[in-house]
Amino acid sequence: MRMVRVPGGIFYNGDCISGASDIADNSVDLIITDPPYGIEGDKLHRHYNRDESFVTDGYVEIPADRYGTFSMDWILEAERILRPGGSIYIVSGYTNLIHILNALYHTGLEEINHIIWKYNFGVFTSRKYVSSHYHILFYAKPGGKRTFNTECRISLTEKDEQGGSLNYQDREDVWIINREYKPGRVKNKNELPFALLSRIIQYSSDEGDLVCDLFLGGFSTARAAIGLSRRVIGFEISSAMFDARIDEMKDIVPGSLLDQIRTPLMPGKKLTRKPWTAKEIDLLRNRYIELSGTDKSEKEINLILQVEFNRGYWSIEKTLKQTSIKTQRG
Ligand SMILES: C[S@@+](CC[C@H](N)C(=O)[O-])C[C@H]1O[C@@H](n2cnc3c(N)ncnc32)[C@H](O)[C@@H]1O
């Protein structure tokens, strides 16, 4: 299998299922991947209303009747190479979602979120609703500490004009992110936007971590990850797709995209320091009781309360103790 090294990355032109055997068990921090959709992706231009003359040819599709075994094979490899605590994000359309979910169900990976990505350029239909979303399945390998950088983009104290928490909004599981429109530039049919990739990379990895993409396509994940100072390993089976992008990858300077991402505003807005009113204490108490009935840890509950009440960790803890609800729970 042809292998090319670039600053920050190692790329293989070949099948990811056999090729992943070169990657050690438990060695990858984050997998972001977008497998072929099994819907004749190599003929998608028949449905989309856009100029395909700049789209790279060579996309390798999986026949629908092989999609189940194919998904099982690569997802088992993904599980093997992921470190305990490592995260995996799989982008999937609706048609073969069942096969991806079924394969995930047969692994030890645990579901963290099922994200809906709403995008533009949906498939045009006249007698039913236009399909304009994908599923992003966020799972993690148990047995280690999972990286989730809660305040990597927006601090817990940043608010919108109505006083709503921007951090909360950024971490909701419906993402409205448009595909990038690149008229006149070479592109892959399904390139993922940088806004989507940088969000995943920022929340679920740290600089220097190893990110893997088993289905590189137009190398969008690799480009974003190297640009954000992560290391990357990836596979693309199509020689045409690989050759179209590999030279460009050699020129990407690690860290060169760090100035393009959202980071917390410094200094963030101040937390409320006003004394708690009786009404607020009552609301806090009720909300704590409600959250205690879920499977959330004390730390997660405190985090939610910080966002909702615009108070710091200790302010929440102290007030809960005053209401005596915290000691009652244990
Ligand atoms: C949906 S596209 C990936 C798009 C990519 N995320 C991007 O932003 O450009 C899926 C890619 O997987 C490739 N592929 C299909 N089967 C493969 C396999 N067994 N191993 C590696 N790549 C494969 C296809 O050629 C295609 O380029």
C-alpha cells in the first residue's frame, strides 16, 4: 500500500480495513470519519443541482448489499485502534444509518451523543420534504478518561443578547452548518466544512493528539486536524482521490489554522456575584432535584447549574448545602 508522510500526517492510498492493521491497538485519540454512504455516491451529481465539473472523480462506493458487513468490519477496526477514553464521530446519511448503528451496537463503544447536522444543498424533491440533514454518531471507548474540552470555544460565562448561554448553544446536539461553496475549485463531492470539523476537533482532542480518518475523500478532516496542530493518520482507497489532494497536503503548515477558530473571549463576562434571592434558591433546589434523578454525575450537575444560573462552582455548592439538599443526597 502506498504511504505518504507529510508534516503532521501519514496517509495511505488503500483499503482502510486491511490497512488499519498497521495501526497499534489503543493508539488513536480521536476518529472522525465519513464512510461512503452506500447510495451510489459516485452518481450523486444526478440529484444535486450544482456544477460538477470541478468535482474529483474516483469516489469508491459500497454496494447496498455489502453495506452491513462493510460497516461491521471497519467499525471493529476503529474500536481496536481507539485508545480507552478515545472518541469517534461517524457521519452518516439516513439510508444506511441502521447498518452503522447495528455495527456500533456490536462493539463495546458507548454512545455519547447522536448529533443532527443540518446543511444547505439538500437533495431536491417535489412530492416530499427535502432531505437536508446528516447524522453524526459520537461514541467513545470505555476504560479511560474521555477528552471533552467544555470551554475550548466559548467560556461558560459568555451570553447572547437575550442573556442565553453561548456555551450551552454551542454544545447543543443540532448543528446548523452550511457546506462550503467553492465555485471553480477542485473538491470532493462530500467535503465536510471546516466549521464542523474544527468544532469536533476542539471539543474532543488536544493539540498533539492523534486523529484518524479512515475515509479521507478530499482530506478535509486531515487538513483541519493538521491545521489545528493535531497529528493525523488516514486512508483513501481511490488513487484518483488520493492523487488529487496529496500534494496540497504537503504544503499544510501544522498549526496554521489555529487563528481561524473560535476561542473563549478573554476576559469572559463576569459571573453574577449578587446574593442569591429566595426565588433563585428555590429554583436551584428544584433543578438540582430534577437533575439528580438522571444518570448525571455530581460534577456534570454542577456544570449545568453553573451555565443555567451564571454562578461559579463554589457558589452553587455552597447554596445547595445551605438548602441542605446536597447533604441529604449524600
Ligand atoms: C464520503 S467520502 C469522504 C469525504 C470526506 N470526509 C471529505 O470531506 O472529503 C468517502 C470516501 O471513502 C473512500 N473509500 C471507500 N471505500 C474505502 C475503503 N475501503 N478504504 C478507504 N477509503 C474508502 C471513497 O473513495 C470516498 O472518497
